[in-house]
Amino acid sequence: MDGSEHVFDDRTPGVEDHEPTASYLSYTVGLGLAILATIASFVVAQTDLLWAPGIPVGLLVLAIAQIGVHLVFFLHLGSGSESTNNVLALAFGVLVVFLLIGGSIWIIANLNANIMLMPM
Amino acid sequence: MSVATIDADPAAVPSTPARGRGGGGPAPKRTVVAYGFWIFILSDMIMFAALFAAYAVLAGSTAGGPRGVQLFNLQSVFIETMCLLLSSYSCGLGALSAERRQPGQFLLFAALTFVLGAAFLFIEVTEFAGMVARGAGPDRSAFLSSFFTLVGTHGVHVTGGLVWLVYLVAQVMVKGLRASVLRRLLCWSLFWHALDIVWVGVLTLVYLMGVA
């Protein structure tokens, strides 16, 4: 085995030799998409053109889209092997967040619907 | 330090690094630090989720007091949103120029980030003061208590982020853009971007749905 072949990619822990994965372009694309989503949210909230009960759903969809833009373009969560752990942790975080918010709204709405107001 | 002397069949070892899956040796410290801070950010998100849940449940409990439609001024909320979004953008560019070892550009972007974040805070504090002056303080109704708790907690986070930024700029000026300072900058930029994500939720759930 000759020493000239470097098939191993061994590194000392703590060695910093990575290439910046982000670029000015990716941040600018992210900013553009985020501004679009924000303006769309403000338009949807104030317009009379849309069916009123659908507006909260539209706002929610736009918010989730914008959060996705922030995660990919600003926080650089991608499909690279370096972000696998981060994406898994995020998935668990999202699960807990949805359980917390959804569960609270569900339970309290149920209680409000079933409450018996006692005559004073 | 040569690793090529290890007696192993090269064909059996993957030649590309597979970070996070056990292959390719230990992950760089930068990746590990970012992962740890990411866990903290997620725990912070869960705290915000509890506040969001409280707000969503109490938003209708106005106790005869003012509702969101009468209180919120969407124009100033739009300016607030743009301030925070642009400060997130300039924070990203600042982190990028720090990684490329361009201290002058980094300081410029850091100053821009600070000014935009401070402008956001100024508008928010003005809005809060106006609401309290009109008798719509946190003591008026459960809706307003949860509103001030949720939006105020986000504001406290932004304040903390600004203090942290000043501290990091001082570190860059004294110590230079060395690896340990770059890792701290990375954590701070994760924190700042995460605050923008929380603001997207506040904007949608509190302001836009409150007015729509």
C-alpha cells in the first residue's frame, strides 16, 4: 500500500476546514421569497376578493411556506449529510409544537362547547 | 499525521465523508456546536409554542375590552416585519463575510443588523406604550395578557439578541475572526434567524388573523 493515495477522509476533531456552503445569492433569493410571502399575507388579510372563512387557511399556508423559505435559505437546512441530525431534531420539535398548539386549541374548544353556565 | 499507513483495504472504506452517520471520522467541532445550539433553539420554539397556544385559546376572551381589530395598526406592523426580515438578511450576509474572513464587511453588516433590530424594537415599544396609554394594557383582559406575554417574550429575545451582537462585535474586534469566535457568530446567527421565524408566526396568528 503506497502512502500517496488518500482514500481516507480522517480529521482531527475540531479542525475547521469547511467551505462556506451559503452564498450572497442564496440569501438574496431567500429574502426575495420571504418578502413575496409577507406581502401576499398582508394582501390576503385585507382583501375583500377572497371568501372570508378561507382567509385564515390561506394565511396559515403562506406562513408555513415562509417558514420553509427561512429554514432552507437562512438556516441552510438541506438534504446534505451534515444536516441530517438537525432535520431529525427539527422534525421532533415540529411534532411537539403541533401537539402543544393543536392539543390546547382542541381541548379548550371542547371545554368551552360543553361548559354549563351556572345560574348566579 | 498520516492515516494512509493504516492497514485496511481501501476499497472497503467509503472515500466520501458521511458526517453524522458514523463514517468519515468525528464531525468537526463547528457541526457539533451548531447541533447543540439547534437543540436549544428547538426548546425555545417549544416555549413559544406554549405561549402561542395560550394566545390562541384566550384571543376571544376580551372581557368587554378592545379587540385586535381596534388595536393593531397593520402599517406599523408591516414596517416592523420588514425591519426584522432585512436584519435577518444582513445578519446572514454578515455571517458569510465573517466566514470569508472579511472583518470590515462583517462590521458593516453587523451595524446594519443592529440598527434594523433596534428599529423593530423601537416600533414595538411605541406600540405597547400606545396601547397601555389607551387603557389596553396587559391587565385589561385575558386576550391582552396573552398578547403582551407572547409579543413581549419575542421582544425580550430580540433585545437579548442585540446585546449578544454587541458582545460578539467586541470579541471580533479584540480577538479577530478566529475559529472559536466564528462558532459563536454561527450560534448567534442561528438565534437571530430563529427569531424571525417566530415573528412569522406572531405576524400571522396575532396581527393578520386578528384583523382579518
